[in-house]
Amino acid sequence: MRNDEDNPELPERPKPLELELPKELSKPEPQPDFDFTIADDDQLPPMPDGVPSDFWSRVSVALKSRDADVLAAAAESYCGTFPSAHEYICSTVSFELPGHLDWLVPLMLAHVDPERMREAYERGKVVLWEVEASAGSMMIFESSRIGKRPFTVPRKGEWLLVYREPTNG
């Protein structure tokens, strides 16, 4: 261990450099989770049943939009609140199964790869996208990949083009 006081022949230690990074390179200040507020006078479509009270704020932040048409498309795409998209898919599939096959749902939840199940469910025709409702709970939306009146939704760090009015194709 170096001890400068014991050896006067050692040069003085340099002081640490204090560099100031340009603002664009410095770490951004933490932002509140939902700082995007919807004003009372904003023209909003009716809120879907059973959504969190801050539904519009959460969806607006997720879609980075306050456009009434985009928010209406999101409201129309709302499927419900589930722990995950995988649980939504299994629940949706269970409604299509005859009653004597309900034993398949727990099997699907436990043993089917969620990504493969999602890919099979979507098949390039729809996109499932999520917005966090609370810790451990997601609002699930299902939008068409083919249609009219496009808007974009976030999914795995990218933006996907979806449509408000599905068409056959």
C-alpha cells in the first residue's frame, strides 16, 4: 500500500478528473411512470368496462398519443386484464373448446411455450399488445394486422403497424 506521507520522494497523487458530460450523453433524470395526463376537456371515447381508472393515461403513454381516433382504436382493441398475454390466449382458446376438454387449459398454461403459442395465435393476422395495469397485471389489446385506419402499437421495443378496421385478407 502506498503511503505518501512516509516517503517524501514520491510525486503528489493527481486529483481525479471531474468531467462534465454534454446533456445529451448524461444520464436522464428519472421520470414519473405516468406523467402524461389527459385533460377533462379531451374528446375521449367511452372507457371500456373494468379498466383501471387511469386507463387513458396509461394507454396514451404507451401509444405516445392523445389522438382521439387512436385512443378509440385502443379502446375497441381492449380484451381485458390478465397476468400475461399467454394467460389471455389460453383463456380465449378455452372458450372455443368443448366442455370435456377444459383440462387442456392448465396443461397449456404450464407446458406450452408462451412465445410459440402467441405466434400460433397471431399467425400474422392480429397483434397482441400489452399495457401494464398494475404490478403483475397487464391490459391486453388485440389489433388487426390487415385493414383500414392504421395506427402503431408498441411491442418488444419496436412499433408495429395495426389497423382499427379489420378487412379480410
